[in-house]
Amino acid sequence: MKYMTMCGDVRIKIIPVINIEDIEMSSIAYKEVQKLVTYTFGLLDCIIEKDEMGKPFFQKHIDYDLSISHTDGLVAVAVGKNHKIGIDVEKIHKVSDTIIEKYYSKAEKREILRTRVNAELVETKIWTMKEAYSKCLGTGLNRELLMLDIYSRKEVLMETQIYKEYVITVCRMIGSM
């Protein structure tokens, strides 16, 4: 397990997993969020619920936010205080040309074309930015949101890091909750 701090004050925990089904990864993620929020902020009674859009939140602690993501082989959880947050993790891969054509902005496509080495990394990074942003907003992925130029979002801070063969992006809303 690895701990990181991203986007200034968002605390991240990375948990490698092997041969685990999605439902089991979700269970691991929620348990790790509870451990992380206790470790980071000293909160002991953290009941996690989901809103109508499926975004998890702490029932009693409205000043704290959380986000989870998992992909093949890795679970990533994030907690923060006084800011809405979102996290996404993806294994570096070739994003389908159909997805890029349909959902990536002109600026995002130019970024991919400018990349001479490892375009897959840039493609994956842009996708994780889009997903982390939607999780931060709590809207879920939708067509309009996916089509936004992620580089032009001024209301959030985004930070991307590479961990082994994964891209992890955290998005934090500027200003307080």
C-alpha cells in the first residue's frame, strides 16, 4: 500500500489487488476509505452513503469528501476536507479512436498528436481527468461532460501521477464545500 498527497491536501491510498472481482474491489475501497479518514483526520464514526447520482459521501461529516476508483489490479481511494474531490485510476492503454473522436475536444486531440512518445499515456491521462472531474462534480459520466475540454476547467485543481503502469488523477474543487 502506498499513501500520497495530491492536489494540495487530498490524501490518497493505493491498494494493489490481484484477481479480485469488481464487487469485492468496491468493498475493499470502502473499508480503506474508512481507515484513511480515521488515519488522516481522526474520524471514527464514518458511515458512507450514496446520493441519488451514486456519489459516496460521509453521512455525519459534511465537511469531508471521499472518492474511490478501481481498475484491473489497483484500488485508489481519496479523502479530503472542505473541498469536493474526485479520483480516477486507469491502467495505461490505447483509448479507442471512437471514444477520442466522439468525446475528446480539439485541444485534447492536439495534445495527443503532439505526443511523439507514449500517446497511450496521454490518452489515458485525459480520460482519467474527465472521470475524476465528473466524480468531483457528482454528476456521473454524461455526454455533455465528456465533451468538455478538460484543460479549460478553471474551477478545479487537477493533478495526475503515474504509479507503475497506472495513471491516477485527482480533481479538487477550488473553494470550500
